[in-house]
Amino acid sequence: MEEHHFYFINEILGAFGFSHFAHEYQHVTHSWFIIIIMIAAGLLLTRSIKLLPEKGQTALEFVISSIEDFMVDITGPEGRIFFPFIATIFLYILLCNLIGLVPGFYSPTANINTTLSLALCTFILTHIIGIKYHGAKYVKHFLGPLWYMIPLMLPIELIGHLARVMSLSVRLFGNIFGKEQVLAIFFAFAGLYLAPLPILFLGILVSFIQAMVFMLLATIYFAGAMEEAH
């Protein structure tokens, strides 16, 4: 009989007859759970916005303004056009990374399918931005500064852009999967509630850093697509 880890969402879905789907696609079900949390939190924190903000609104404004300032410092004011994507993907990845630290839950970003889908969305949006800003001239980004260098530069640029997908997806997946495995080992040796706090702190740190790295790289790629070809 195939052994499964215990996850609360799997057990809940299993009670409704979706046990096979829950265990086979636990990264999907936990992603849905994160999306529901984000939507609910957004509705709760924005339904009573006031001129003089309270604690919840202050915290939300601080997070959003920090992400926006970070992004604008790299892209300039024009970069605000894709701020919703950058902010959403950062918060989504951060929550996906952190939820695995809670016993009975699984980090969706510990599955390559989740990270690959995020990387592909970023890759596609990068070139949409490039075409939006430059039109057909965007192709110059792939051809190099001189016409006789096209046979050399075109393959290099294509490989480089495709490698971005691998870089974004594998880096995030590898770090979060490694975090999950290390925590599982310590939980097994130290017990569910006695896992060393330094390891949990390290897990929080890794989760935050990996969300920041993904956001930073995505912002840099978008800024590069906005620039004129050299």
C-alpha cells in the first residue's frame, strides 16, 4: 500500500471522496488554499480603508509600499504598470514557502510544477512588456549591436532567455524542497513539537529570501525588456 504524508487539506478532501486527487496533486490543493487566504485577507484588509489607518491597514500599506519602492528603484516610475504582478507573485511565493513550516501542511513551491508555472508566467510577461514598449523593434534585443554578429548573438540570446525559466524554477524548487526535507528529518528525530527553533528560523529566512530573489529577478527581466536594445 502506498504511504502518504499526513496533510490536513488531503484529509479534508479525502472525506469528500477526493483522496486520490488530494494525494496526487497536493501542490495544487495547497496552492488553492494559499490563493483563498490571499483573497480573503485582501477583502478583509481593504473593506474598511480609512484616511487614518488602523493596525491592519498600516501593515498592509507598509508591505505594499515597500514592494513598490523596491521595484520602482530598479525600473523607474514606468515599472508601476506591472507592480500588481510583482506584488502578487512575491506574496504568493512567500506564503507558499512559509506554509510548509506549519505541521500538517505542504509548501506548493517544493514541487517543480508550481515553480515552473511561475517561471513561465514571468517569462511570457517579460516578452509581452518588451513588445508593448518596442513593438517589432523588440527583436533587436536578440540580434546584437552589429548585423554580422546576428548568427552568433541570436542563439546565445535565445538560450539565455530560455535559461531564465530554468533558473527561476529550479532555484526556488531546490531551496524549498531542501528546506522541506531538512525539516522533515528534524521533526522525525526531535518530534513534532520539539523541532529545534533555529532550524525553523532558518526555514523562515530561506522562505523570505527565495521570494525576494524571485521578485528581484522578475523585476530585472522586466526592466531589461523595457530598455532600448544596445
